[in-house]
Amino acid sequence: MNQEKRHYLALLDRALLFAARHTDPAGRMTVDGEIDCKDSGWLVLGGAIRGLEVGWNIGEFNLADLCRRWTLASVRVDDTRSAWTIFALLYTLYLTGGNDGPFARSFSAAERAELDRFLLQIDMHYLYEASRNYRVAAAIIDALRLRFGYIEHPELPIEENIDAMLSGCLGNGFFNDDDCRGSRADRRIDAYSAEIIGLLLHFDEIFDFASCRHEEIMEICREFCRDGKFLIDADGEFAKWGRSLRGEAEAKKIFLWEFAEAHGLAAQPGDGVAAARAQLEFFARYGIDETGRIGCDKAFNRGMRDEYTTQVQAQGYGVYGLAMALKWCAPGPRPEPLPLPAEKESFVKYLPGPAIVCASGRRSGIHYILPLANRMTKNMFFWHNRITGENDVEVDVSAKFMPLPYFGRKIPAPYAGPQLPFLPMLRTAAGVLLVPRNLDETGPQAVEEPGAVRCRTEYAFCPVREYRPAVELAFSATLVCRPAELEWEFRFRGSWPEGSSVELHLFEPLPECAIRVECELCGADARWSTKECAPSIYGPATLARVARVAPCDTLSLHVRYCHV
């Protein structure tokens, strides 16, 4: 076992032991009084992979018995929407040898009947209407239910489900993972594309890497690992925007680069090793503590969680990611890791497929990702909001999917708004805040220039949680991106509401990052103040310099980031 495998195993065991020590006799993992049996399937899958790789005894626990109890806790929940636990249990059944393997044999006849009932109760129509990634889950679930004799035929052809996901592939390894509701011009592009590729690899694997879409899946993985390395900063952080920004966000993506390195899909030998190692180091530093607990956010439970995050989910996803990295990490000698782009140079890189700009300033230490194509004109549907405990709710997640620069942990911004970085926000005479939204269906306009990318986006002012213009006033935003520099120009059109003004927020770096922000605002007189704003995934509050500006025709904002 090489050094990387040993490192994966050590972190995996630490995370599994934390889960085991917080699991009651009924198989329910309970932390700080919180119980979530909807996501413990990930613990089962990760535990089973660990058992297959190096053995079933871990500390004072037997993993086979733990996997059995975690499974029973899951299947004893009456839930027709548990897509991911059903996927995890079926995939575990596949990996452990099917109906005659050790996982299947660990259940009594009565317990196996409970498991079988659970695997048949899912409402597949829910999967068809959710985000596209659920269509991959549907394909895997039905393929394995067919194989193990649970069903005679799928509700939809398996190829149709996979093609629904592949139709969202934009290029460079990224997907539009929007759902079927609302405007077809909406685009939800984020780091979750890595998880989608992981699911596609699982689908290909259950067909011995000879599935109906094998070539397409391999090429998507190749493109992602080739271009995704530009999105990893010098500290190893990759997931800076969008969904699922928990403590395990980087750990969950590592195995893609391990798979690419092992299967000749990396751009050059050592690329995959470097990307995996950097993200693992970030996770080890910020995502997991000495007890094995994995953070529900990137501030180790001091910041804001995703609306659907629990401790079991964060723990389970981390266990899954580490287990898959252990599984796909080649056991023999490794090529020397090549430096990541952010470790060796300043750059501005444009990925034309998803229209993502990523930039890195080597001297300043700044790195940002700008998903230009993102557009959200609806609230996101959650069948269960873990923050509020509500079922079947719609949540405004637009702040996570804006065509704005995201800087990660070095410059935190509010995770769920309402304050947005850089863009003018309209304050009416009555004090009502209207937020800018890119409602135009034409998509981003980007031009590559020497050492820069220039882009233009149109915005309307809308009420919070709504996606319709509330006033005649609108504006265009032209942005020139350079490695440690942003140049904005805002051109307003239409009538300013009487007594209104705009506010621009420049969020401050964390003090320990030793980054100084220099800015110049021209076009109107501004009143500057410092304000504590909404929480981020990196902490309980964010700090911003706020400029308040009276009506004008044009504003220009020049921002530079320097090392202190």
C-alpha cells in the first residue's frame, strides 16, 4: 500500500470511527441530538468498500455489523424519495458480490424482507422531475434492481435516463444540472459536476466499463480532469460556489483524479496525483477534526449550512469520497505530482463549454471562479429543508448561482444572500431592497483578450425571492477579469425610482490570508461604510465595505488584490 492509500485509509478510518461511536444499537447515527436516517446509505457504502479493501474490523467495531445496522436504520424510514440511500445500498450489494455476498448474507430473513421492501418503494417519477443528476441515480437503481431480480423492466429505458444527464453536458467536463421546472434557459453550473461524473463512472462500472455510453463518459472524465485543475487554488480548495459546500466537498471529488491517473485519462502523468493530493490536504486541514467529525460547512459548523445538510449527510459523503479514493488509487508506484497551475503561475483561464472564468494571482495568493453562464429564474424545490425542518418547500438559492466571482475561503461572501458582491443593489425610498438578476435568455457574452477575459451581462432589479423586474431601471455590467484584478463598468438605463440609491458590497478577506483590497469607484460620489453581513459557509458573518451611490448614468469599479 503506497503513501496515498495509507493517507486515505487513515482519514477514512477516523471518519468511520466517529460515525460508529455515535451510532445507537438501532443503527441511527446521532450527533448533538440530530438524527437523519435518510442519508446513512453513504456510511454503508463507504464502510463496505473499506471492508473489501483492507478488512472488516476497525478499532473496537465490526464494520459488517455496522453496515447492517446503518442499513436497517435507513430502510425503517417510510420514505419514497430516498434516491441516494437506495443507490448506495444497491451499489453496495453490487460491490460485495450481489445476493450471495457478505453484505446480503449479514441480514436475517426478516431484515432482508425489510431491505427488499425499501428498495421497491421509491417513486421513480420524483427522480425524473428533479435535477438531472437524479436521472443517473434512476439509471443505476433500475439497472441493479433488474440485475438482482427486484423488477422485470424499468419504468423508463435506462439509456433514456443516462442520455437525459448527458444532454446537460456543456463541455470541459461541466454540466447544466437544472431541473425540468421553469425556464429552459436556466443554468445551474457548479462544482457538483464532479459528483455527476462520479455517478456516471459508477454506471459504467456496473457494466464492466462497457456500458452503452462508455466512450462519452470516459471523454467527459478526461476533459474534467484536464481543465478542472485550473479551478483548484494553491491551498487545494476547488468547490467555491453552488451546492453542497460542506467540509467534505473536496474529499468527495478526489477519486475522479485518482481514476483518471489510474486509467490514463490525465492530461499528463502526475496531474491526477497533484490534484488529488492538494484537495486531500485542504480537506484534512479544514474539513475533518481529530475525532473524525466532518464539518457541515467549511467553517466547521460555525457558518451557514446548505438547506439540506445534516451531520449524517456530511459524514456519509466524506466517508464515501475517501472510500472511493482508496478504491481507485493505484496501489503501486506513483508518478511525481506536477505543480498545479495556481502553484506555479498567474493566469486567467476561460472554459468555453460552461463559460467559466478562473483566475489566479500567484503573488497575491488570490484565486477566483466566475461561472458566467449561470442563470436562476426560479426558487429551488427541496423535498426536505434540513435547516427549517419543512417538507416540500421552495428556497431562493440564486446567490449560489450568479455570474459573479467566487473567491472561496479567502474572501467569504454571504452564502444565501441577500447581499451580493460587487453588483449594484437598489434601495428604494421606503428602504426596500431590490436585487439584480440576469433574466436575459441569450446567455453570457465573453471575449478572450491578452491576459484577460471581458464579459457582459444584463441585469434587472427584482424583489428578493422573485424573478420579475420591479422597476423600469436596469443596467448592464461589463467586467474585465485579470489574475488579481477586476474592472467593472455599470451602465444604467430607464428611470430611477424617486428617492432611490444603489449599494455595492466589497467583501473583506480573512485577516490571516494577508490580502489587501484596493478599490476605486468613479462616476458618482459614494458614501462608504463598513457593515457586518449575512453568514457564509466559512463563518457566522461576513464583513463588507459598502458604497452608497445616488442616481447616475455610469459607475466604474476597479478592484485590485495585493499580498500584504
